[in-house]
Amino acid sequence: MRVLILFISAMSFTALSNAADINNGSELHAEKCTACHGSAIYTRENRFVQSLANLGTQVRFCKDNLGISWFDDEVDDVVEFLNKNYYQY
């Protein structure tokens, strides 16, 4: 039983430590994304992004095409920032 409790505790800690950092996402977004476009692209009626998975794909597409050297967790931070502030998927 103790082993199970320790395992569950360790898994919970890992999940929390891997959570996206929305403040970092905001900073990264301000540094790189707003150079090309403003927030109107996220709120327009006919926006391209239609799901959370699609949002992640789009952020990675922009990162790769612009040669931005973000790590995966930084991409996740930007996705979380955009989702919380604009998309709400």
C-alpha cells in the first residue's frame, strides 16, 4: 500500500512540474509572435485554429518557419498562453 501511495504522489508531482508556464508563454509570445501579427488574428471570426491540437500544430509551424529556437516546453507555454487568453479549448 505504501508503495502505491508513493507512486501516486510521484506521478502527481511529475504532472505538476510539467505543467505549462503561462507567464513564460506570455513573454515568449510578446518577444516573437507580435512582431508578425497582433491579437486580432486570434479573435477573428474565420480563424484558422479550430482545436487545441490544431493550436499546438500552428504554433510549431510558425516556430519552425521563423527559425525560432524554442524547446518543446516553451512551445507548450505559448500554446497554454494563447489557449487561456484567446481560444479556451
